[in-house]
Amino acid sequence: EHRTSTQQLPAGFDVVGLRAYLTEVWQTRRLLADTNEDAEPVNQHKAQLLDILADGRVRARNYVGVVQWDGVRIEVYPKLFAHDAPESGRWFMHVLWWLSYCRRLRFPFAGVVSELAAVRQFPEALIAQFARLTYYLVTTLPYSQYQPVEEPLTYPRGRLQVAASVQESLRHGQYQRLVYAHEPFAHDNRLNRLLRYVTRLLHGQCRFVETAELLRQVLFVLDEVSDQVATVADCDGVLLTPYFVDYAPCVAMCRFFLAHSYLDLDTWSGRANSCLLVPMEYVFEDFLRGFLETHLGQAYAVAYQSTDWLTDEGVFQLRPDLVLTCRQTKAQVILDAKYKKRYGDEQTRKAGIGQADLYQLVSYTLRRACPQAVL
């Protein structure tokens, strides 16, 4: 994070295309995280996920993950692990541990952190988990549901659609074919079409042979399902009965992968472009909230970013990251999170803490008359 790569992009690399792609991902980033940036002007072009410098090098910002474009793979590691070897899996396991406590980020893999840690590459681990779960479900618990269908038939079935029959059959002299509306118990339904589409996209993205084979097996099982484009709206439209509730994590994973422009794959062209990045500042804050709620929730009520004002006239907004309130005594503790490294300055009198950060924390405590605060 916040560093410039030592290697340059290859000659002839599609820099313009990558910038346009990253801009689209940036504009739709709220699908992944609820970042509370509604006050941002619509026409304001804020910092992108990555900067492409004039000399062909790449500068990372505060997003961690992987970008793949035009055959080039760009990996961004957390700044906390800047001194680790690039092939080290510590950063990946650490980020997974943080994500397992997150509440705001829509990360549906939190319950399988140990399984993901066995695959020490960020996007590959997510794809592998999706492949394992989907294959297990489609082979052990095939999903079928009643699908509303309206079609011309030569025999009565369901409800006769008089207007449609006159329009489509009788006016053309096809008196033997009338239009009926019925609901067959079909395997070709919205959920299976969603799974097939996401599986096909991921099959063109993954690099592990075992994962690719699992995805191929899923496609084989869903071979008779229509191959239609799916969107996030299709995920939201899936309604599961209690018998098929095991599919809920799988649908959540599909929504994660289909969040607009996070996966933009064209299997038939042989080129896979993808962007899977998470904002580390929000991950860190959300991790603290989830960790405290999990381990201190019985004793303290955890309030996240409760808004206040410095003056009674509503000037200068104050929004501390976390406020802990003791359930018994009602005493409060203000927590302000800063995702920063202190760069070995812990032994100085300031202990590596920025002066502006301390001023901000003092403002919170004075306004709330709270004598206890933690940075």
C-alpha cells in the first residue's frame, strides 16, 4: 500500500483501458463497502484504486488485493507487511482474520477463514471456496423450484390465457394451440442460472487445476440450465425456502463476485480481467468494531461512528470511530482508529503518534465530556 512498484508495465500495455476499468470499479465501490461518502460531489473524480505513472510504474493507494488486466497481474500487499517476502502468506492470513470480524464489508467468506488460509493467494482462495461449496450443493442437494411459464400448448395445463391465445394463436389460425400459464417444477431456474453464470466466469479466472476441475464439474451438472447473464439484482431476487437454506452462503458469494466490475471476464476470448480490492482503512475500523462486539459485547454497547457537532449551531462535524458504553455504569470510552505504521518511532516522546491525530481525539473527549479515550 502507498508505495510505487519497482517494475514497469510491459511495452504496449493497455494503460488507457486499465485506467477506464479502474474508474468504473471506483465509481461502484459502494457495492462492496458501505463507506458513508454520500456527501461526495457526483462529478468529483477522487483518487482511483491505483495510479499509473508516466514511466509505466504503478503506485498503490489504500486498497489491498489483486488487479488483472491485459495479461498482467498486479498484487497489492498491506503496508504492515512491507518487509515480508512477496511470496509470504502472512499478509493474506492476517487480512482474512480481519475480514472474519468485519460487519460492514459484504464478505461472505468469514466463516471459512481456516479453509481459505490453506490457499495462500487472495482471489484464488475465494474462488476455491466457492467451487467447493457449489459443487457440494449441486451434487447433494439439487435445487428445483416452481417456475412461472406462459407458453402455447396443444393440451390444457394450468390457466388459460384468453387474451394471449387470441393474440398469438387464434389470429394466425392455430386453433389447436392455446396459451396456458403454469408453474412446472423446473431445474432451470433463477438460482441455477446464477450459479452457472458465476461458475463459468470464475472458471476462466482461476489458475489452480483442482479449482478449475471442480468448477468444470459444476458446469457439467448444470449443463441443462440456460446460460444467461446474471447481475447483482438476480442474487437479491433469489428466495430460498427453509429446505434450501444451505444455498444462502453460495448466493452471498455470487453477489460478492458479481458486484459490478469486480469481475469482468470473457471466457471465450481467452482473456480474463478482474479487480478484487478491499479498502484497508475500512477493514481495520470494521475489524475493531467486530472484535469488540464479539469479545466485549456482553459488557459494553459498541456504537460505530455516532455523529456529533463541535458547536451547538451544528458546525464542525465530529464522528469518533467507536464509542463503548458500559451496560451497567453507563460510563463511556471513545476509541479512534488510525490505520498507520509508526515506522520505528515508538521510542520517541511522541511514540510515533501524529499531532493532528491526538488533537482529533482530544476534540472528541472534550465535546462528549468523556475522560477516557483510546487511540
